[in-house]
Amino acid sequence: MTGATHSFPVVDAHVHFTPDKAEFAAEVMEANHIVRVANVGVLWVFGIPFEEGMRAFRKALGDRMVYFPTPDFNDTSPGFGERMAEDLERKVEAGARGLKIFKELGLRHKDADGNLIPVDDPRLDPLWAKAGELGVPVLIHTADPLAFFQPLDENNERWEELRDHPDWYFGGPEFPGHDTLLAQRNRVIERHPDTIFIGAHLGNYPENLAYVDACLDSYPNFYVDTTERIGEIGRHPPEKVRAFFLKHQDRVLFGTDLMLGWGLLSERYLKDIVECKRFYDAHWRFFETDERQIEYPSFPFQGRWTVDAINLPDEVLEKLYLRNAQRLIPGL
């Protein structure tokens, strides 16, 4: 399949690009049928003031982009949850349309006493409640690929990636386990039924579709996106994956983790329009055809296996690509 056969308008609900890449992002969107994007978290990562970044984004993209800020975990002295909630309210009033939580919550962020802050720390309850009160979703990345928590040797399927990036490995005793982290996240979702949570990366358990299916059945305020996990999703039998997407057609958002100006995808694979188009075409090929043993969007960076496409019907593609994001994210 080539990009020329793809004709659906798309919201990419999970991208990262810096203000200096906003004009290039607009070109990428035009070339790939992307009508809107949710750009998440990147201003805090680069220390760019929120108002300054939003001015740059709006100048290049107008209303084609919404932005999700992330909390400032540099100050975790007592009362940090309340301060984060107040900051979110100010930013929503200034144009933010969601909240982004990076995986460092539960893995690396510590409080003022030097203790690891778990995902379900009750001191963060004011933040989750505030998001619900404001009607903005929480895009939450908890844990990481299962291989990042497994023994680090040549038998690990992400061995090459982790060998080159040892800071991505979380199998040491100083880190909670993969399933422990997801259990923490689920307790937060259960405690805050009036807040919408979008589990990034298919809820960060695409290796176990039954688990994600059970979470979606258990928590009506929980949704997932497809970001950067087609490599895992597409390894299951295609009929099983297709059934999952049909069952949960109202609960899954399309996202790619497109990175421009930040991250290794930007440095290695997404340096020009041609490479970005190839990246998106691989997504269309997975969702819209029934081809077998094809390369997934970030092949071979995330592993040297192939996947089977799932050929979703048009009415499900419309929800995945567009309608679900429009329903959940203000401003789209």
C-alpha cells in the first residue's frame, strides 16, 4: 500500500514536536491527511515557558494543534499535588486541552524526602480530580515495553535497543515491576471515575491484549492509544487483534509518537518529509490492509520482527482516526 490510497482525515492524538519544528510539522500534516494533532509534554522537557511555546505553536498551526502540558516534578515539597492542580487550571484557561504524564512517574520522580512517588500516590489526587473538573483528559504513560523489565541479555528481544540506551532499562531492583506500575495506575483510574484517562501505548501492555481488554471492560473512564506499539500489537494473530479493535472501537485513539526536534526517532528516521510519509504509510498499511509479515512503523529500531495487518472496516477506521479523539479532547 502507498500513502496515495489513504484518504481518511486523521487526528494524531499523541505527537511531540518543539516550537522550532512547528512549521515542519504543518508540512508533515499536509502530506499525510493529518487534520489535527495533540502535541504533548514537550515544552516542559525543554524548559520552554508555556505562553512562549503556545504563541509559536499557534502562529504556525492555528487551531490544528492542541497542547497537553505536563506537571512540574522539580518541586515535590509538601502540597505539590495541589500546586500541580492549580497550574493545570491556569494552563487550561490559557489554552491547554489535556494533561500529559510521562513514565517517570512511578519510576524516577521522587518527593522532597527522596522517596519514589508511586503513580497512585494520594498526594496527586488533587491533580487527577482537577483534570476531571476541567473536562480535559489525562494522557498517561505508565511503565514501558515488557522487555524493558526483563533480564538484560542476548535473549531479551529488545537487546540491541537497550544495549545502545541502557537508561531505558528498568529491570533493576531500584524500580517497581511492570505489572506493579500498571496496578498503581489502575487504582488511580478507579479512584477518579469522573476523569478521562488515556493509556498511552495501548495502555502499555500491548503484549497482553487480554489484560488491556479487561481494563477497558472494568474502567469506563479508561481509553488507550496506539502510539508506537504496532510492533507489539501486530505480533498477535490478526483475527484476535481485529476482534479487539472491533469490540473497543469507541475506546481506542490513533497516535504515533511522531517526534520532531526531540528523541531518537527524530534523529534517525523522521528527518524529512519523505521519511515522515513512510512512517505514516506504515500505519495506514497496518490498519487498512490484510497484508502479512510486513514491517511496522519503527522497524527495525524496536526489534527485528514483522507484523500482520488487520484490515479494519471504514466505520471503525473513522472512529480510530478521527471521531474518538474529537469526542474526548476539547478543541478538536
